[in-house]
Amino acid sequence: MAALIEEGDILARGDVRDLLVVENDAFVFCDWPRFEARYRCVLVLDEGEDAFLTLVLATAFPRLVPLWKVEVLGERRLGIVLRALARLAGCATLAVGVRS
């Protein structure tokens, strides 16, 4: 979720929120398994959005992922994915980003 919040553009889409967020009388939650199973069928994504979601979801649902997808991420989304991978590894001190 942190990667989607940081990226901002994809989560700002209503169709993404409609597929991801479930609201009922007692709870509001993200239904990741449903989202992961259906996002390619329901959402119209460009190549960069698809690559980003594929790589970010792989941090929550480990599986083989084609690493060539990083080629279409762009610098901003690549940094977000790298930070997500560092968090997954339990590393809070690894700096990922542009040096000043």
C-alpha cells in the first residue's frame, strides 16, 4: 500500500479504488487477493502502470515476475519499487533516490 500511496497516480483512479477498496457496515479494507486476481481483466492500464502494479503486487504475493518490466517503469516508479523491495527485506537504512 505504501508504494501505491507514494506513486499516487494509480491510486487516484476511481476504477482502481473501486476494485481494491471494500466497504461494509463494519470495515473498510483493501482486498488485495481480489485486486491481484482481477486487475488485468478490469482495469485499462498502460505499459508503465501494468509493470508497476505487477512488481508492487509481487512484494505482497511472491511469485516469478519478469524483471524486464523495470524497463518501462520510468525513474520515479523504479525508485518506488526499489524502496518497496528494501522494505520487504526489512531494510530501513538503504537510500534509494537521487543524490543531491
